[in-house]
Amino acid sequence: MKKIFIPPVFVFISIFLIVFFCFLTPDFNWIPFPFNFCGILITFSGFAIIGKTWELFRKNKTTLLIKTSSFFITDGIFSKTRNPMYLGMFLLLFGVAVCFTNLFSIITAFSFLLLMHFVFIPKEEKLMFETFGDEYLDYKKKVRKWI
């Protein structure tokens, strides 16, 4: 049985909630025009980080699935953060939330970040250690979890 709730699914759910909150709770639309357009820059930076991460996976001919990974990537954006894909997803969501100007939308973006931090990343770090051993522990000492 394939898992349905993977991080990209949570991104789509979060985007739906961001838009939903904007229209459901207009009294909490606090970021005034034109400042909400800063969200576009934040969103594009999230897309850029996700794109750079995908590029490194393709370049190194490896996969996002840790159990079947053939290569441990430590260069590029992985030299700055251990979780560039999640960082990119968060920035994408945060940027969209800023565009929609709603306080609850921004809380939704941070909820995604907390979900990744406390649920997904610990499981992935355990798998990374099981797969790559001491090489991963050395990397973990040198590179921060986020930024």
C-alpha cells in the first residue's frame, strides 16, 4: 500500500487552506496592498530552492526515496541546509500566504514547517543514518537542519 500523505500532498492541502482562510476570514487579511506582493518574491525563492534541489538529484542520478538512494548529496544547497526541499516548500507556502494577506494563512505555512520539523524530518534522519551511517553523522554536525 502506497502512502498518500507525503510532503507535496501537504503543500497542496496547505495552499487550499491558505486561499480558504483568505476568503473565510477577511477580517484577518492584515497585510496591506502593495506589501502583499512581497509574497511573490518569497514564492519564487521557494520555487528556486526546490528547482536547485531537483537539479542536484538529477545530476547525481539519485532519488528522493532514501531507502533506494544511490548517492549522498552534500554539495550545492545541501552544504547550507539539510532540508532544502522542505525549506523551498515552506517559502513557497509562506510567499503565497503573504500574497493572500491573511493571518491564518501565514499560520498555515508555519504549521507545515512544524509538521515537517517534528514528524517527517526525524523519520528521514533516522533513515539517512541507517543508509549512510557515520558519513551522515559527520554531515549533520557540519550543516544545519534549516538555515
